[in-house]
Amino acid sequence: MSPSPDGSCPPSDAARPLLRRRHRLRSSKRIRETYDQGSRQVGDYMVLWVRNAGDSCCRLAVVASRKVGHAVKRNRAKRRIREVFRLHRHLLCSDMDLVIVCRYTTGSADWNALCEEFITLARRSGVLRADAGAIKDRVHEKK
């Protein structure tokens, strides 16, 4: 789509928050630090590791082992988790590193169940912002 005459993006592109490079935890050193220094919350579909980074915005790494399945299943599970994070990152504290380990059931789980579990694990680990309690938990229907 081309920009409108005033130079702005179309509404659909402008309203879509992206998962940019600064929101990704890419270094294996940082991921290991999160495992070593962070706390862990276990759910049915994912394991959430959290570390206070203090020096950055909220960053995410998604890990899926071969136990999740072959490459197509692992990639699908990771895409779904990244999308859950992208849709709910406005509810999270801004200075945390998150590592989410996909479990075997992540790829085939119901979308609403994934969203609810992410919010539950984030709440248990203390990653939700203080004002997020006032915001009603939004569960996004996948189209």
C-alpha cells in the first residue's frame, strides 16, 4: 500500500504495532543470563523466564526444542508466542527480559488459551505493569 497524500501510513499499517529488533532478545549470552538470574513460571503451553534488565525496553526470546516437533511445528509455535507477546506487550513492564520456552502443546493450543496463559504467567512473575490491573484482560480472537 502506498502512503496517503499527506505522507502518513494507511490506518491498518499505522495501528499495527510491530515486534522490532529492539524488542527481541537475540544474544545467547543474554538468554543464558536470563536463565541464570531470572525467575521461572511454568504453564501448560509455555515456561516463562523473567529477568530485570534495567537497561532496555521489554525484550523477548522464544525457544522451542525438538521435543515440540519437527521444524515446521517449532516455527509455528514460536510465531504464535511472538504474536501473543506483540499483542500484550503494552501491559508489561518496560525493563524486563523474557525468555519463553515452548512446550509440546503450544502449536496446537487454542488461541484464547495461549493469550490467557501468557497473561497469567506474566501476572504471577510480576511482569505486568501496576496499572494493568485496571485494564480488562483482552483476549484476541484470531481471524
